Amino acid sequence: MVPDERRALILRAARDLFSQRPYAEVSVAGIAQAAGVSPPLIVFHYGSKRALYLALLEAAADAIRDGLNEMPGPPSLDRLRAGVRFYACYARDHRAGF
């Protein structure tokens, strides 16, 4: 597996675990087990559990920002409504993280 694929695998496993349990209850060893990798590999790619968690938050913020930026048209009430709908749907689809 290439490094980008491995990082994505780790991120998915971490996202699933952090969405099910509080930050303090999630360990690097648990993430590694869920991803099928070794804990040192997570540290190699992310440096720490905190850095991995921040990468997850950054990915979520990027997804929200990208979705809002893709709204067509100039600023308007219709675009505002669409943006609020998009954000609400994102929150619904990622309920555990919210």
C-alpha cells in the first residue's frame, strides 16, 4: 500500500473510533488495531494522537468549506439557505462527530 493510501486508512479508522468514544478513551494502539497497522506506523505518519485528531478536524473543515464554496451563484438568500442545508446534512451524516 502506498503512503497516501495508508494515511487514508488510518484516518478512516481514527474517525470511526473518535466518533464512537471520547478523545481520552481512544488510544493510538486502538486506532492501529482498527486500521490493521502498527502503532509506530501511526506515529511515523502523524507524530501523535493529537496530531492525528487535528488532521481529522482539518479534513472535516475542508469538506465543509469545499461544499460551501461549490454553492452556485452570487451571495443571496437562496445560496444562504442552500449553505445551511448543506451544513445541516453534513452534521446529520457525521452525527457522532458533532
